[in-house]
Amino acid sequence: MISPVLDLMSNFTLYLLFVALGIFVWLAWHSHSPKSFLFQISIFILIWIGGEFVITLYESGSFDFPFELHDLGMQIHLASMILFASIIFVRFYYSYRSGHKIVESLTSILK
């Protein structure tokens, strides 16, 4: 009784990942410049979704990975987190170096 429900949910997750992949490919494609934050975050999320694809395919048994690659999905997630940290660090560094202020209060946002 439970197994068909789990199979359906596993396939549903895969379909939702395809939808998310399509949305973020479209966002990255329509971004004006690779320097834009939208493009960079879209690339980060695309890598993250790629890791989820690998994990979902491995858990559903759709694809059989060699034993050496059983953590491939987690390694892809690690790469996406390293990219995200790099994006945030570089943006903060260039903002700090150019003298731009970081938003410190809600009143400065609402002005």
C-alpha cells in the first residue's frame, strides 16, 4: 500500500525538479549580464538542482551509480554551496572596497 505512494512521490519530486530547472534556465538566459545577481543565483540554483536530480535518480533506482560515486549528489551540492559562498564573498568584497554602504536599518531601505 505504501510503496506505490512512495513511487508516485519520488516521480513527482523529479517532475517538480524539471519544472524548477526550466524556470531557472529561463531566468539565467534572460538575464542581462553574467555579472548580474539574478544570473549568478540562477546558476547556483541550477547546480543545486543538478545535485537533487542525481540524488533523486539514485534513490529511485532509475540510475545505478558505481560505488565510488554514491555521494555524487552531495558533492554537487557542496560545489553549489562553494559557488554561493564565493558569489556572496566577492560581491561583499567589491562593495566594501568601493565604499558602498551595507543596509544597516529598515529606515534606510524605506527612504
